[in-house]
Amino acid sequence: MSGRSEAARPFGATGLQVPPITIGTARWRDGTGRVARAAHTDALLTSLTDADQPFVLDTANSYGNSEQRIGDFYASRGGVPGHALIQTKADRDFATGDFSGARMRQSLQESCDRLRLPALPMVYIHDPENTSWDQAMAADGPVGALIEAREEGLIEHLGLSGGTVDVMERYVRTGHFEALVTHMRWTLVDRSADALLSAAHERGMGIMNAAPYGGGLLAQYPAATSRYAYGEAAPEVAAAADSIGRACADHDIPIAAAALQFSARDDRIDSTIVGVLEQNDWNATSELLRVAVPQSLWDTVEAVLPPASLWQR
């Protein structure tokens, strides 16, 4: 991997160790489209667990049955091993929009029950842009409830995971959070999260960057989708991705390798979250870290960067 070791490294000031790639489990849930089969996720977990190397599973209360799958697997193995970190996210009620402190408590209990854990090692407040600042910081609001849960030992570490960068940075500056997950906003074609990453890094927070492929646009060349993040890519964004893809092809490099390494090579980012459905996905992702990417390709990436007005924000 260009400029960074593949070994586990400190996760900010949390005292935890994380590898450069974190396994995202969002698509382990039941649903339509390509989802992970239980037999495949069990085989992946068996391989990771038996390898006795640090690994991280990133899940959430809202990720369908992914927490349940993880909990069931480790219940059958006698518990979570010391080299595995399971991190989850406390979610609002998607039916009612409830983002109260009481809902956070309920979300934590649901996650504990599914994961079969008496306490949660790392919990992130999930997408706080979906409530107002005043409601979030109120005495009976979600932030206070999660801080109390940490003080009680129900959660060991408290993080922040969400989208809109100015909202996220405001939460970072409170000093309440030990870790940050940002997504879709630090990629080959989008630099929205630059100031956010620096603010978190300066405070000693652990930092994870998710969705380095932008939802698929940067996963392969020619692109299999015209969408970036949660909507249709702007023409300039699509053109930039195409230019990068052509440059990668000229160097016989998968665009996915450049997309992944763009995140992994950043000294502020401790780990990059990538969706993994089965062992083959994990092997392929690991190989992408080992592809040699020349400086000339990084120069091309910077030369075709879309204007800031088109970034996700």
C-alpha cells in the first residue's frame, strides 16, 4: 500500500488497534439485490477469527439482521475473541423519526441483545443530521443519553457517524466523541470531508472513511453505474471518474485500487470501511491494497477533480 503499512495501527486515542480495512456489514441484511448469505458470512468470520489478526466489523442497529448474524456466530464460538472489534451505531426510529435519548437507550439495548454482548465496545451516534442541534444536545437528547451510557459502562467508546460535513464538524468540536466515521465525502472525486478529517485528527479522534467507491461509480472501469453516493452523478463527476478510470487502465491498475488507496494512504484516516459479503470479497479487497500506484496517477486524479460546488457537503 502506497505510503502506509498494512499492519494494525492505533485508533486515535481510544487505545484500540484497527487494521487499514474495516469490514462493512450493511449488505449482510435481508433484502433485495445482492446480499450476503449466512453461510458465506459465517465462513468469512471463521477465517478472520482463526487467523488471529486484528479485524473490525462495522455494523449498525439499522443494518437489518447483520448484528444478529454476528451475535449468533460468536455465541456458537463461545464469545468474541480479543482480536476482533465489533462496532455498531445507535439509530433513530425510522418509522417515527424518534431521535430522543430514550430511543438511543432502546437502540443500545436492541444491539446488545442481537450481538449477545453485555456492553458494546464502540458505538457511534448515527446520522445526527436527522435531528436539530438543540434537540440533539438537550438534557433528554441523544448525545446526553449516549454519554451517560458510556459513563455507566454500557458502551466503552463513543463515536460519531454521519454525512453532512458542517454538521459533523460541529459535533466533533464538542469534544464528546472519540471516533469519527465519514462516508462518500473523501474519494477520488469528492473532498468535502477535508476540514472535518483535520478537525477530528487534531483532537486525537480515531477516524474511519467509508464508501471509498462512492456507491459504485469508482468500483470498476468502465463504470457499471452512473450514480454517485445517493443520486445520479453530475456530468462533471462522471467525466472525472471516467478520466481516472482511463488513466488507471493505461497503467493496468484497477480503478478500485486507486479509490481504496486514496483513502488508505491518508495519514489522518486510520481505517477505511469497505462492504464485504464473503471471503472472495475480502481477499480481493486486501489485494487492492498491494497494487503499486504511481505518482503520475495521483497527479491525474488531482488534475481532473470536479469543482467543490459539486461535492456532497
